Amino acid sequence: MIHMAGVEDAAVLDRFFGQLDRETRFMLYEAGERPSDIEGQRRRLEAMAAAPNQAMWLLELAGEVQGFAALLGGGLARNRHCALVVMGLRSGARGQGWGERLLRTLIATARDLGIHRLELGVMAHNEVAHALYRKCGFVEEGVRRQAYRLDEGYVDEIAMGLLLPLDRP
């Protein structure tokens, strides 16, 4: 089930991020780097709920959070129409279409919030995510060469964007 995150999700979200960081090499944080802080999660969720251009959706399967997709909108007049997309799935939820459902839910939310531009970065070797973003309409806008350092060496980040049609300028 996909549902919008609220402050009541702070503890499960904190636990989820720890699990996700241990399972994937496609996210920014490595295992143990992200501080475990339930109160900090609560504050971030409160701030997100108060912002006119931010939202987070959670994927819950069998009572456990297995994925998330966040919309982090700009805070200034000149970039309020833009939002950064960040998402991740635990290994047990991959390959079942949940990533696409989360992303399409987030895109619909962005439209409802009047966001015109979505942007994200994906590690170049994350071919599954890259294909998903293209399938959902994102286009490549550039490459940040050697943006990440992994055990096996440096990895490029592919910058991608999606322009959403608006009813207003």
C-alpha cells in the first residue's frame, strides 16, 4: 500500500532508512552514515507537511516500509516551481512495479501542487532506475562526472528532468 508520510511515521521511517542504507549502493548514504534520529525525522516530516511544494510517499508491504519517494520543492520565489525527486526501494520490493507506482504517484502529486519541473540524479550504473525514470518521461540533462566514490572507483551521476504542463504560467 502506498500512503503519504506523516509525523506518525517518524520511527518507522528512521528504521527504514537504516535498512535501506545497508541494502543498496545506489543511495547517497552508506550503511551507518545517516544518523538515527526519530525526533529529527519528526521535525523533517512536520516541515514537509507545512511546505506547499513538498511531500513524501511510503510503500508499506506486510506492515513494513519497503520504499519511499520524496518531493523536495525549492524554497525561494525563483525555484519554488522546481522539486528534487529522491526515492529508494528495499531489495524485497524491487522488480515488482512498486518503483513505478511510487514515482507516478509522486508525479501526480507534483502536478496537483503546481510544480512545473522535477529533477533528480541517478548513479550511472543504476540501469534499472535510469530506465524507470525514462519510462516515466524524464530526460537526461547532463552528467556530473565522477560524482560518487564507491569501493570500486568513481561513478558518474546522470542528471534528469521532467517538465510538467501547467494550467497557469
